[in-house]
Amino acid sequence: MLETQPISTTFRDPPGGGGGGPAVADTLPVEQLLQRMREGDRQAAAMFINDYGDLIRRRVRGKLGASVRRMFDSLDILSTVGRRFDHYVRDGKLQAIDEPQLWSLLFRMAETAVVDKVRAVKRLQLAEGEDGPIARVLLARIDAAERTGVGGTDIVLEKALSALHFDDDRSILTLWLADWPLFRIAEALGATPAAVRQRWRIIRGLLREKIDAGEL
């Protein structure tokens, strides 16, 4: 997996009171951070998420139903948004020209992160047959991470992806978590269903080895 710069999880209220909090004296204006981020400045992206993270969390909390909150909280979603936004800035994809466009992008990322996490957790919960054992272990890891506050859903799944050495294997796991059937994954990868089924068996075995070794 691609590495990102650490982003602090000590979030402060946005200046201007956006959620009732006081302005923070050392917070840079959004316009200044936006200019730097448009130039690919990842440190500015980290500062933005750190300084304005509470506003994103409040927006996310308002959209999380009770069943979703039992799986993960808004801090977990913010962590996901922070990583995705870091990649977005690093890759030069940020095209927002003003603050409203930037916030629109961030809130879309947050909403997508919620959908992705719900889909992945439900996929693990519904896994049966040969997929069941590895799915139950991953769910247990996610539950432990949520209860201890050490990481969350995204961290556990990123570790699982990092345990795989080939791009196609990571794609297979990602699409499986997105509830794609193996035949559709085969079509997306330009492979035969039989080949993808074989790789999926190997992937499950690799994840099991990492779990048994205490690496996942």
C-alpha cells in the first residue's frame, strides 16, 4: 500500500465557529491551504484535516445511523478521508478553485467512505462456506481495533491488503470486499473465473498465515 504522512487525530474546532467552537489562532486560512494543496503539498493537506477535522466529523455523525455507529464512529471515517485526501493531493488531482468546492469534495469523500465501510463490513458478516473463517477473523480484528481505539476498520483492511504482494491479488480482495462476485472480478481483471477462484484461495491462505503469525 502507498504510505502517507501521519495525520494527527487531535482535531480542533474550525475557525469561524462552523460547529460552535472557538477560532484557533494558529490555523491557516482555507484559501492559503487550498493554494498549497493544489500544488501537491501533502503537509498542507495534513494541516487542513487536522485543523478542520471536527467539522467533517460533525457532518459525518449526522449521517451515521445507529447500526452504522455500532460498526465504526466518525473518527474512523475521518481517518479514511484523511488518507484518501492525502493520496488525492499527492497525485495532483485536487482541482477545487475555492472553499465551497473544496468542502463539497471532502463531504463527498466522507459519504463515499461511509458507504465503502458499510459494504465491506456487511460482506464480511455475510461470508459463508470457505470464506467464512477468514471473514470472521477479520471482523474480530476490526471489533478489537474499534474497542481499543487502536486504528479501526480502514486500518485492519489496509493491513490485509498490505499483506498481499501482487496488484491483482489486492484488486481481488478489494472487489470481493465491495461485494463483487468472483465471475465479475474475473471480467474486470481480464482473467478466467477459474484463475480468479484459484487466486482467491491463495489469498485466503496468505491472510491466514499473516494472522497466525500475528502480523494482521
